[in-house]
Amino acid sequence: MKIKSIDHIAIATQDPDGFRHFFETLLGIAFAGSEVVEREGVTTHFYPVQGTSLEVLEPLNAESGVARFIEKRGPGLHHIALSVEGLDAMVFKLRQTGIQFTTDSPVPGAHGKRIIFIHPKSTGGVLIELSEQSANA
């Protein structure tokens, strides 16, 4: 069980087209596609950057966690995702130290990954996602 890399940095917005223009036209970062993640209530838009990516999160509806985040805090940095090896063992170890998660166990995420979020109460206010490529992907 170990942290392998920063998988992505997620930005919450109601205006993914504005980010697309900024990333593609002004910064020259190619758009890699979008994926709807119904379980999380978002459409994800990915922009790869040297082994990691910027992920723009667009809420699917007003009830999604991202929509509530934007309503409360405004658009901006939503979370940092870390790619891990041995996700289940890491979750078990962290739980034993008192770390709180937003769900009981990892769930399916974008790009065939299993994900779980560490509650911001356990990280000094930053939402951290742990992700591992699913064996089925």
C-alpha cells in the first residue's frame, strides 16, 4: 500500500466551457474528454498534464455534492486525488487512526477507478480523494 502519484486536481464549476477555453486556447492543454459519473452527480471534463490531469467538475443537478459545494463556497478547487496502490489496505489503516471518510467503502469513479474521499475534517479542510485503477477496467 502506497501513494503512487497525484492522479488529478479537481475544480468545481457551473461553466466548464469557460475552463475549456482557458485550458485549450490560452494554456494549450488538450481536452481529453468528458465522462458522466451518475453516482457523484457530475460530469467530469479531463485535461491531462504530464502524468496527472486537471478535472473540471460540472454538477448534473442542484442536489449533487458539487452543486452544494459551489453554492456554499463558489467555484474553485474542489479536491486533490491521489493514486494509490492497495486502496483497501490504506483505507483500513487510516480508519484505525481515526481518519473519517465520506462513504463506508470505495465506490466506482471515472475512468474505471475505485475511489473514496477522506472527509475534510480529517485533513485540515481539504477534500482528498484516494483512487485505484479497478481490476475490471
